[in-house]
Amino acid sequence: MVSVTCTIHSCSQVRFFLMALLLVLQQIEYAFLHLRTLEKEFSLTELSKLQPAGMAEQKNGVIL
């Protein structure tokens, strides 16, 4: 009876640990996705700063 109780308690602890680990991994994934979004926004902002103000972008002679 004691070994069954210990086994159940150990399984419960392992399950709790795995759930906590999963939560941490999800938070890390969310952080990387957020950083990727910020990186894209930053690169777009930097590209717009590099374009001279008042100058239209031209491609193959067509003003965009």
C-alpha cells in the first residue's frame, strides 16, 4: 500500500513538472515570436527612415 501511494505521488510530481516545463516552453516560444514581430517592425521602420523624405520610390521608371 505504501509503495502504491509513493508511486502515485511520484507520478503526480512528474506530471506537475512536465506541465510546468510545457508552460515555460510556451512562454519562450511566445517571446521568440514577439521578438520576430518586433524585428520585422524595426526593419520596416529603418527602411522608411533610409528613404529621403519627399522622394517617391521608382521601379522601372514608374513612380510608386
